[in-house]
Amino acid sequence: MPADAYIISTLNEKSKSVKRIMAHTNDLVILNRNLKNFVLVLLMIFTLSRCKNTNEEGVKCYIMGQVVGAKSRELILVKATEDAKYRGIKISVSNDGTFEYLLKTPYVEEYNLIFVDDPQLGYWRRNYFFPDSDTVKFTLYSTESANQNTITGSDLTYKINEFNNALSAEFGSEHNLLYNQMDSLENVKSIDSTFMTFISNKIDSINLLKITWQLEYFENDLSLFSYSRLLSILRNDRYISPDLLEKSLDMFKKSFPNHPYNSIAENELNAFKNARIGGQFVDFTANDASGNPTTLSVQIAKNKLTLLDLWAPWCGPCIRKSKKLPLYDKLKTSGFDIIGVVGGISTEAEFTRAVEKHNYPWLMLMEVSDKNRIWEKYKISRSGGSQFLIDSKGKILEINPDPERIIRLLSEL
């Protein structure tokens, strides 16, 4: 069946479940609240009221819990929109495995609580939660038993589990079956390309249905949980049109007019539209090694071609790409330049060490603690980096181009 026909025939049945899930979720939340005594209900109402109204007092949430069977004695509390490699708050774990921290923040946002060594190991536990109550409690197990982790005390966090379970119930079995079929085909020496294309199209159809299902869920639940998940879709998925995403984002911007998610959404949507071949570069200003601000658009206007090289000192593939760039001194006289930006760092000292170690001859700028959100603006959040070849009018001609491709394009201008 063609992908479009499959989507049309399946979408109505799938989307009906959204309202059922929402009704079920609301019934459970009401039941949970009715079991509490009168004082706790009043406290919750007061806390949630403070969270939704971004007043000067902001949010105060007591984070506490127990670590079981894990050796790490330090945690990182980081926003879901930030990279734990260089952002976040460190929380000590006592010898008896307990920890506590009073989070003070102007707005309710989604957070993740992970062990401090997770980013170095290259993975993150998904202990996502919202500080939408006076206290949120955790039980965190070792990596081998992480599926036993529990988080209690937050209604918005409860929505995370309900949402994930509902999404898995709707699409999990079919999604897993298709990916297992794809994996099995990759191990076959003689592959039927027609069948491979069929499976690939079916996966695309399922992913589009999943996105559509989620967007309908969000429309029925204009909460910060849904807003945070919408940002995740915007950041990671390619199965939906930017116009449809923009329509959904507008609803949340009206519901949360002063929330920091709005500026993130603007960056992500702009990157979704433009951080591609044929798209338009996104301007920014960052400091060089002497602390002098440099604006990308000013540099681009000076050259026929400019390569924007975004890289992190811990990203081996990024460094290898930089070292393979064509002979700089020769091409610079022909109207070519490179602007390097070191990101994925939390201090200027890390920038200095990286620049001195690799000693590239072109201009180097620093992106400390994601200050200018450059990675976000180029749709490479939480990655090591990427390269964008930009012409004098700001058009992105290539992404991660080979040196030969750069030389050829320069000769044609």
C-alpha cells in the first residue's frame, strides 16, 4: 500500500485514542489528588499557581532521594534543553546514598537528573522530571537496574510516564517489528532492494503517524510537559512540515508568553527551516581569543565562500574534518575563509587549550556554556559539531563538504 494511503487509512483510528488517553490521564490525576488530605491539596494548588505565573518569587522545589547500588557520589541536575557535558548543577551524594538540593528557578522547565560520569561515558539516563511541586523524590539505581528508577511528587512528571506508555501502546509493536526486519535485511548478502524500500517507506509512515498522534495529544494538553516534548520533536525529527510545527508552537507561545521555551522554539524552528543545503545561514556574534566580538555576517560578506567550522575539543570526527581542510593560505587569496567556533566547553581555559593544541591558522571564536546557543541555531544540539559552506549572500551550499568539493565550488565562482 502506498505510504500516503497507509497514513490516511490509519490516522483516524490512531488519533481517536488521543482523547481517550487524555480522559484517562485526567481521571487518574483527579483520583490521585482526592486521596491527599486537605492541607496537601492546598499546598499543591499554591505551588502550581506559583509555577505557572512567572512572578519574581519564581519556583522553589526541594529535590531529594536515594541512590541504590551505584558507585557514583555526584549527580548533575540539568535542563532537558541543555547539554550535560558542560551545563548543569552538581549535587553530592552522601555516604549513605542520600542526596538533597533546593532548586530555585524563575520558571518550571523539564530537567534531567543523572550521574556525573554519564556524559563522559556517552549516555544519559532518562530521569526527566518537572519541579512543579514543593518536593520531588527520586530512587536512582545503578546502570544495570536503571529501569527500577522512580520519581514521585510531580503531576507533570506523571504525564511523562502516561504519555510514553500511551505512545508505546499505539505504535511500539509495529515500530519494533519494522526495525527488526530492517536490521535482519542488513545482515543478508543478497538484499531485495524493492522489499528494503517497502520496509523503509513503512517506517517513514509509522514515524509520521507517531508525530501526528503526538501533535494531536499536545493540542489537547497545553501544558509545559507537552511544550517540552514539542521542542524535542522540533529538534530531532524530519517527518513533519515546519508549517505544521509552527502552528503548534504558536498555541504554546500564547499559553506561556514569557517562558524561555519560546526563544528556544524560535531558534529550533529557524534551524529546522534553514540549517540545510539551500537554506540561509543564521547570524551570531561570539568572542575571539582576545575577547573581541566577531559577527558571522560581517565575515561572510568579505568572501566568495566561508566555511563555518563548529567543533568541540572532545569530538574526534570534528577535529579530523578540520585537519583535512584544503590549504588555507593558498585558498584565502582566492576569496575563501574559515571561521572556527569551539563549543562543547564550559570555560575560556578549555577554549585556550584547544586553540593552542591544534593551532589552526584561521579565526577561532568561543562558545562557552552554549552562551549564544549557536549549536541550537544550526540544529546540531548535543552533537560535537558540523561544517557549513556559505556563499557571500548567506546561502548554505554544502554541509560537511569534502576539501575537493570546496576547491571545485570556489573555482566556479
